[in-house]
Amino acid sequence: MAGPVVLTCGSACWPGPGPPGVVAAVPERPGREELDGTLDGLDGRHLVVCGTDADLAAVLLRLLRTGVLGTVPVGFVPAATSSVVARLWGVPTDPVCAAEIALRGEPHPVPLVRDDAGGVLVGLGVVRPLDGVAYCDDEVVLRGRASRLEVSPDRALGLVVRVVPRGLARRGRWATGRAVQLGCRPTGVWRDGVASRTTDRWTWYRHTEDWQLLRSSAQPPL
């Protein structure tokens, strides 16, 4: 089989010698115009994304919208050691190691989190500051004020929610579920480090289909 299709997003680049496949340079957080021609030519090959968590989310969103999210294995070479995706799913932050796994790994299903604004979340979502009510499934996780609310994908039910209270002396609250909904005073939302919009209502929920992350065969299954 031919080599993978590698997307280098923004200033990210492939570490070391060129990979055995096609390399396409695309802008950071690429969209339909930058991706569709390349994705149409996959022809059974897997995809490798070199970039940030937000770049990976943009590519997965396009796979979702074109109906191939669950069938295209995706490798990830993080552009930063701070990548939340790398920490969540055991992807090396060393570029050379990550590239090796992206080329030779095996696909493992990973939950994809969507939102009611048409986006997806692969690492960390943040709402801050917060004054309102938040539910994780049927559980009330916040009623009142908080410094921020954080959401990440979770292998069990779909997502994990953390409410960070105001003041250092107070303990936060955690919950896991399939969805988190909140209504609040207008505030800001960030998806994978990128500001989304100011809103007074927001929902994150687990998508019905997982994406396929290429991981080392030596790692335990997720």
C-alpha cells in the first residue's frame, strides 16, 4: 500500500527526512477548501496531521462532515509538548517518536466531542468565567459562579467535566457523562486553545462515532 498522506499545518513540519507518502502543506486549522482535494485522494491511505490540537480538530471536523470519520486512521504529530491530545491518549510529544507511531501504529477508537455550534473538541474545552447552571447528563455540576469549566474527551462515557471554583481554598468538582449543558451570563468559550465566541448557552456531547487514532501496538488498548 502507498504511504500516508501527511498534512503539515501552519508552521508545523515533518520531523527528519520526508515520509514515504504525500506531504501537503495547509494553513493552521484548515477548512474545506484546503482539505477536500487532499482527502478525496486518500484512496485507502491513512492520514497524518502535524500541528496543534486545534489543527487536528479542524481535520477531524472535515472527516466528520464528509462521512469518513470512522474509516480513516489518523496519526498525530503534536507541534507542542503541551498538547492535551498527546497527554490524553499517550501520543509522544517527541516529534520523531510521534512520527514513527503515526507511520506504523495501529488504529484505536477515540471519542470525539461535538458542540451545538458546529465544532468539535479533541483536547480541552474551556468556559470562563462562569455564572450560571451546568449539567453533566442529569447531574448538576454547577449552580452559581466558578472560575471556569473544563471539558475533555473521556474513554468511558465520552467526556469529563471539571468545575474550577473561585478562590484557591475551594476544591473543584468532577463528573463524567455523555453531554454537558450550561446556561449562564454571557461568557467566553475556548476550543482546543482557540477562542470560539461569547455565549450564554453551550452544549458539548459525545459524537455517535469514534475517530481512529494511530497508536503504538505496544501500548495497551484504550
